Amino acid sequence: MHVLPPADAVLRVFVAVPIPEEVRAALAQEVARLQHSGARVGWVAPANLHVTLLFLGDVFGAQIPDLAAALDAVASAHPPFTLRAAGLGYFGSPPAPRVLWAGLSGPVHQLAALYDDLDVRVHALGLRTEERPFHPHVTLGRVRPGRRADLSALAKALEQADRAPYGFVPVDQIDLMQSHLESQGVRYTPLHAANLSGGS
Ligand code: 2AM
């Protein structure tokens, strides 16, 4: 535990898998290419690129130690594994993409198993998680409402994505992160890190 927040503080939290710096740099290059499309997109800063495992939203500071313990319990039951960041995609319909992302390939079922275990533990703590099915991805940008012409240039840029993988993502750690929504943008700080140490 890095810091223990006050029990009555409300924190916006999520669980993430960190992405190595060289992969974030490769993704940032792809983002720079997509930015040339001129579409109105809120691009994720390279330092903020991550894989969201579970979004919890607002929780009380008093719940953080239990959440940290839940991460530890799950992490100790899963062996580390390695994914690849590869390909681009989006959520939303073809004429109206909403969220632009880089995909993950490799033993993604192991990430889904981590998610399932964490989901069960978090529910046991009486916390709600999202209802959406788990679709592992790295969000690169969120489309802002704008002119359709912008989006066709963006769609073309997405199709011209580099087919080579952006790099390896070792999944050997899961982080409990706090999201600070500030006027300059979003800032993430780690609250707790749990190392994957289960046997294979
Ligand atoms: P995503 O970008 O991987 O989709 C931190 O805010 C992370 O939590 C975001 O990167 C986002 O994951 C996820 N997130 C934010 N708000 C959310 C919401 N309302 N429902 C589900 N996930 C959310």
C-alpha cells in the first residue's frame, strides 16, 4: 500500500495492467499518425496508456485496504504470462466510432480468468462493477462529437494501421489505480500493486 487514504474520502478507482514504456512509445507513434486525420478525439497521454482490468468508480477510502487484499489474493493465484499489443479497433458503429483502441493478442483467456476472479472478489466486498462484457483493450482515444467528414479520415487512418505488433506486454502485476479528474486532464496514481505469483 503506497498511502492509506482517509476512510471517508471518495476515490475513483480501477484495476489496471501496466504497459511497458517501449510499448507505450510505439502506441504513441501510432496515435501521432491517427492525429493527422484531424478528427476531434481526446487522445490518451502516453504515460496514461494501460489495460483496464476492472473499473470500480467511486469507493470510500475505508474500502481500499480490502480492495488491495483482494488484488493480492487474486494475483497470488495466477502465474505471470505475456500478451502482445497488436492491431487497432474501435467501439461504436462504423460511421460513429466512440472509443479507439489497440488490441491484445496471445493468452487473452488468462487475462479474462484474472478479471473473473477479481470480479467475484470485488462483489464479495459488496462493490459493484460494470455490467459490460470484458473486452481487453488499450484505449488510445475517445471520439468527441464532431463533423462526419473528420470521422471518415479517421476510419481510413485506422484501416492503414501498422500490422506489426506494438510490443510485448508482460502481465506480471495488477495495480489498484486512482483516477484524478483535473482541469488539465486525467491523472492516475497507484494505490497498490500486486505481483502475479501463482504456479502454472
Ligand atoms: P478503458 O479506457 O480501458 O475503456 C480509468 O478511468 C479507466 O477506467 C479508463 O481507462 C476506462 O477504461 C475505465 N472507465 C472509465 N469510466 C468507465 C465507466 N464509466 N465504465 C467502465 N469503465 C470505465
